[in-house]
Amino acid sequence: MKVSIVGITGYVGAELARLLGRRPDVELLEVVGRSAAGQPLSKVFPNLGPLNLTVSGELQRQNEADFIFLALPHHASAETAAAILEQSPSTKVIDMSADFRLRDRATYEKWYGAHPAAYLLPEAVYGLPEIYRDKINPQTRLIANPGCYPTCSTLALAPALSSRLGQPIIEPDVIINALSGTSGAGRGLKQNLHYPEMTSSTTAYGLEGHRHLPEIEQTLQDIYGSPVSVSFTPHLVPLSRGMLATCYARLSDSFLSAHTDQAEASRAIREYYREFYANDPFVQVVDESPYTKQVAGSNYCFIYPTVNLAGRRLISVAVVDNLTKGAAGEGIQNMNLLAGLPETTGLDMLGLYP
Ligand SMILES: NC(=O)c1ccc[n+]([C@@H]2O[C@H](COP(=O)([O-])OP(=O)(O)OC[C@H]3O[C@@H](n4cnc5c(N)ncnc54)[C@H](OP(=O)(O)O)[C@@H]3O)[C@@H](O)[C@H]2O)c1
């Protein structure tokens, strides 16, 4: 497969190259980054030096590409996607930005401003394979790859809200406290991300609303079948990569009447989650609360669901690497599905530990 990456000078572009660059079935056709045009990729990201690639200033061979990943900011992504899909009808686009994630144009425009290519919204498929796998197939031309917070939080809550295995086990009112490493904000320099300001410190942000909120609401509504009330508070933590979401919701009366022993109820929740994710190779339901490091550099999402019966709550903790399952790895999982390959192709690496 011939694959191009636009946005190679950013963290997601670099992670895509790291994961794709050694695949025997992938040729990296073009790696595009305006600020490093003509330079060896090794100058931008020395770890990628062994790939022996040179950065292009713009896409020149888009007609030859089977897949083009867009690792660009929103708006720039939609403009590029529209141009590619118009000029190269057989090329598939996997967009890592938020531009095509929200199906409703008005909701998008409330959070991101005017949409540069709203006519493509109906065509885009939200690429969270564990929930929408049946829509991600060789006919799909445009994938809206999920945000990192939405991937982590949605996977932590999906089984409890779904009625696939029986009645939902929680009420449709959830609280998500999520932590992100600073690479989640991209490679650009920002004062609050400088080492002296960030290290040994942490903060909550987006308290009055965060752009990932409508995305989480959209998917949880699809799973539950009607709107779910979501309180989402992101936090910045001094990690270079990694994400952890702790999600809470009130347990349903039927769950509470069926389970009165704390240890049994906690085991039952984990079994329920395991059954829900039985066919999802990248979701592991674990028996202890996970650490972000356990999934670093891997495409796994580890989830520890449990209950606090006295407080009548489900507590579900999930970890992902924001750059891998939270971005590039999930994008490649989608590419595999579009190509009709097993979704684990090229993604079966384990977390880098310790
Ligand atoms: N970081 C994460 O954990 C994460 C997770 C999920 C999704 N995402 C999304 O993935 C996308 C890339 O994120 P990132 O963290 O890699 O960001 P980043 O490190 O800031 O990189 C952004 C890239 O876009 C290029 N760019 C910036 N402005 C542009 C413009 N106006 N037109 C064309 N290219 C432009 C930059 O390169 P040049 O200036 O050299 O062209 C750079 O390569 C974003 O939409 C982000 O929201 C990020």
C-alpha cells in the first residue's frame, strides 16, 4: 500500500511514521511538513532517521496514494481532505483532526467555527472500531479518527451504557475525569507547557466546556440510544505521553438488586466488560487499576471497571497512549480495516515498560 502522511513535523505525524515506516506492506510515498520542506526527516525527528525519508513541502503524488493520513490542525485538515477527495477519487483519507468527527454541522461550528467542507460530513465515518467497526470497510473514503480523550473515555463507559448484552447497568449521567500528557497539545511551543511551568504540577482545564465533550456525547448517545448527560473535566499532567480517564456513573436499580456483595459485583462488572470486548483485540479488561506506562507506545486500551456498592457507583478507569491508541495507532487500525486486513496488522507491539 502506498501511504502518505501530511503533518509529519507534528507528534501525530511522527508517530504514524514510526508505526508505518517498517511495515513490509507499506511504502511511505510522501511525508509532508511545510516547516521542514526539503530536509531529511532525521533533522526533524532523529528517532525516525533510519527510515531515510525526506520531507516534502506539499503533496505532489496524491493520485498515487492509497491512503493519506492528515495529522493537521482542524480547518487545515478539512481543506486538505476536500482537495484530495476531489482530485483523487480512489485515495482514502484518514483525518486525525476534529473536522469530520461531529455529524451535526451546527455542533461543529459552535466549537470550531465555520466548517471549510461541511458537505463531506455525511460521508465521514467516525473511526472508533470497537463501536463502529461495521461502518469501516473498503467502501469508506473518509475516516474521522477520534480524539484521544473520546477514545479513552468512551471505551471505559461503552459496555455499561450498551444494551447489547442486556439492560444498561448505569444511569445515562456520567462524570469523566481525564488526565493527558503534554504531547496531547502537539509539538508547538506554549508557555504553560515549558518544563519549569509544567513539571511537578498539574491542573484542570476546559471546565466550562471542552471541544471533546460533544464528541463524547455523540458516541455515548449512539451507544445508549438517547442522550447521555456528560460532565467531562480534562487535566494536564507532567507526562510526555499517556492518558487516563476515571469515569463514574450511578448503577442501575436492576444491577444493585442483583448484586449485593462488593467483591462479587466488582468481578461481575469485569466479566461483563470482558464479554462486551471479546472481539476487540486492543481492549484488555484488567484486574487492577492500570498505569499509563503499561500501554505506552502500544495500541492497547486497558480498562479496569469496578463498583462502589455503598456509593451505588460504577467506577471505570481506562488508559491509552494518547499518540498511539489515542491517535496514530487507531488511525492505522482504521487503515487496516479499510484495506480489508486484520486490524492488528503492524500494531501488535506491547507497551514499553518500565
Ligand atoms: N497530540 C495528540 O495526542 C493528538 C491525539 C489525537 C488527535 N490529535 C489531532 O491530530 C492533529 C495533529 O496533532 P499533533 O499533536 O501532531 O499537532 P502538532 O504537533 O502541532 O503538529 C501539527 C502539524 O500540522 C502542520 N500544520 C500546522 N498548521 C498548518 C496549516 N495551517 N496548514 C497545514 N499544516 C499545518 C504542522 O507542520 P508544518 O507547520 O511544518 O506544516 C505540523 O506538522 C490535530 O488535529 C490534533 O488535534 C492529536
